Amino acid sequence: MSSQTKVLVLSALAVLAFSPMFVLHKIGAFDFWWWMSCNLIVLLAIGFLTDREYLVLLKKDLSTGLWRKIGIGLLSAFLLYLLFFAGNYLFRKWFNFAGSGIEGVYSFKGDAAGIRIALLMLIVIGPGEELFRRGFLQRKLSSVTGKWIGLLLALILYTGVHIFTGNIMLILAALICGLFWGWLYQKYQSMVLNVVSHTVWDIVVFLLLPFNS
């Protein structure tokens, strides 16, 4: 199987895995957070098994400039939070639908305990999203189509699965985050940096300093 075919297959698998999750939220006791975690574990396993370069790049990333990457990751998470803080205020002020849309994002919490969500975000979801979506998909797409087209295609895939929710605020948030983290990865070529940024931002926005009323 060629490199192009592999990335197309995994892109399709990602869409098939994540789209129902954003519509159904849960199937019995298998809620959104378990569902997302399992999806990421499976997709990452396939990515590492089908791409010999993947693990080599990750090891190299971890072995060089680690504290600098962590620092930039933390700073980028802070800046992205400030952007959403301002956006939350302005959108609620300008658009009547914004409030219900933002509340709808937080409905994904369901009845899951905060500690479980935090642990899954820290161990699986934050790292997994960046390792798969940027570290694998964006990197592989960029190697085939060029860096800007690769970023755009990865952004479409990341944002597209949220469209099925019909929640404009969630779709817009995914678009902004996907563009931000896609650019961040393209600039620094560091999965570690992106993992720090995404994981910290997730935990702050969903659990520590949320935007719901």
C-alpha cells in the first residue's frame, strides 16, 4: 500500500470513527469520553504500525529542546485561551444563538466525573489528538500535497467531523483551534509542543475556567 493510500485510508477511518461520536455522544455506558479515547488509541496504533518514521520523529522531538517546547506550548495555550475568552464575551453580546451553542459544547460532559475527564484529557485525548491529527495526518498530507495544502486538508478533516453536531459555536471553535494548532505544528514541527498546548488548553477550558454560565 502506497503512502498516499495509507493516509487516505486513515483519514477516512478518522471521519468514520469521530463523526457518530459527536452526534450520539454515548452508547449505553460508553460515553463521549471513553469513545473518543478508544478512537484515538486505535488510530494512533494504526499510525505507528504503518509509518516507521513516526516513532523515530517522536523520540527525536522528545530528546531536543524539551523545556523550550514545553514553555512555548504553555504560552500558546494561554494565548489561545485569551482569544476564546474575548470571543466568548463578544459572541454572546452580538449573537443570540451563541449562548445556547456554548452551553451545548459543555453538554458533552454529560454525567462523567470531572476527575475522569481530566485524566483522559491528560493521558489520552490531548496527546492523542495532536499525535494523530498533526503529528501523523498533517505531516503525511503535507508530504504528499505540500505544507499549506496539507495543513488545509488536515484542518478540513478536524473541523468537518464537528459539522454533524449542527452547533455553530462548536464548529467555529474547532476551526479556530485546528488552524491554530495546525499552524503551530507547521512552524515548530514539534508534536511535544502541540501536545502541551492542546492538553493544557482542554483542561483549562473544560474544567478549570470554563465559559459556560
